[in-house]
Amino acid sequence: MHTELEAAERFRTLAAALRESAASPSIAAMAERAAADELRHASACRELVEHFGGRAPEGPSIVVKPLAPRDVAPEQRLLYEVVALACVTETLSTALLAELIAPADDPLCKKVMRSILRDEVNHSRLGWAYLAERHVPGAPDCVGPHLRRMLIDTLGADFWSPPAAQSAEAELAGLGQLPHAERQRVVRETLQQVIFPGLERFGIDSALGRDWCAT
Ligand SMILES: [Fe+2]
């Protein structure tokens, strides 16, 4: 999953690509807003680090590579980027954040997470709105064949491995960090109950994603 600064750069690039495409201006505007939101999230996270007595590192300059693998055809690359960034990553991030807020016991941490959550919901909506707008019944499915790789790139190839023993997990639960087994549960439920059915509604076959989830 990406950092806020990386997400900001990805949404900025996506907004420019959407402006040049046939997508409606309102969807490109959502991507521009998302880029600005992610920059705000990065500063809020830096403030949190300082709140806990740390020193936030200077933001590195970010260069993002396209999410779409090279073998995705040029006319399909924008769709791939939108699905990977908004429908998958932002929907998962929304579900994980929602789960983190309840156990968080630090008031500032909780407040920051609530405000980020409100934005993340809109970032994922951008993806679903784009799919709804461009979906033509019966059109070839150019995301389904790549879904397994998209999920591995997003979550890591060893995401379903048993969690390593981590003594700090319980302590970190109050500070916005879910234990790995909980992360696995939330991700599995969100994929199976929200993301896969959502993609299928727009003609994207989720079988390869469902297989990956089951392994
Ligand atoms: Fe986001």
C-alpha cells in the first residue's frame, strides 16, 4: 500500500491523464482533489509523529512509475491505473482505517484518522464513478486477466503468510496499527464483499483475484 506522498503524486498524474481522456471533467476534478487531500494527509501524519515525540523525516521527492505492467495495452492503461489506485487501494484503505478508529485510544490519532477516512471514501468513489461512466456491456475485460498481479503489487506477495510473532502488535493497536491477522481478515472481507462484486458489476472477471484470496 502506498504512502500519502506517493498517492498524491499518483492522483496528480491520474488527474492529468483523465483530463486528456474522454472521462467527464467531474471525475478528473475528483482526482485533483484527491491529490490535494493526500498532501494534507502527509502533513497530518507528520504532525502525529511529532505529537508522539518523533521527528518527521523530510518528505522525499517522489517519482512514481505506472502501476500498469508493460504488457497492458496503451488504451487500457488508464483503466488499469484507476482500478488499482482508486477501486482497490483506496477501498481497502477505507476499510482498514474504519477498523482502526474504534480501538485507537489517542484522541489526536483518532481525530486525524477520522478526517483521513472521510477523504479516502471519496478517493475510492472516483474509481467506481469512472468504471460506471466508461462501462459498455459486453466490452472486452482488460482488467480481469491482470487482477492477481494487481493485488500482489498492492498488498505484497506474502500478504497471506502467517504473521510473524510481533510483541508490539497489541500496543500499536491503540495507535493506529492493526495486527497482521486482523489486516488479513479486513482485506479478505473487503475484497470478497465489496471490491470483487463491484468489479463484476462492470464486467470485470474477479476469478483470479478470488483465487489469490483463497490461497
Ligand atoms: Fe487516499
